[in-house]
Amino acid sequence: MDYLDISKKEVGFSTYNSTFALQHLEQFGKSKKPVDSLLAGVLAGGCAVILAENSLECVETECLAAGSDKCVFEVKLKKEFRF
């Protein structure tokens, strides 16, 4: 966990060895966008339970498969994201 702000219901995570990203690189090569959607869903669901908040979303902002040195995830209220 990189950061936790309980009052804002925001959490940040990083991983340097995502199985999903590494497999994507091995099988398909470099991606143009993040590929860890399953992990993002698990993080959003886990944080929703821990923070007792049903309207959380998790977005992967950096991805090993897309050329970053790590995968970075932001979990926060859906209304805080600008999609």
C-alpha cells in the first residue's frame, strides 16, 4: 500500500511483478494501455469492504505491460474520477 486516506476514502497501491502484466508482455508484447483489470476489480472490492463504501472505483494509472517499471492503482470514490 502506497497511501491511505480514510477521510477521503482513497487508497494507492503499487506492484512490481504483476502476473497479469508479465504474462501479457510474454504472450502479446507491450500494451498501449493498462492490462490489470482483474486486479483493479479485486482492489476496489476489497477496499469497499474495508472502508464500508460501495461506490469505490479502482483505476490502474501505470502498467508494467505498457512500459512502466511498476503497476500503480488508485482507489477512490467513483465521483472523484473524471472518465
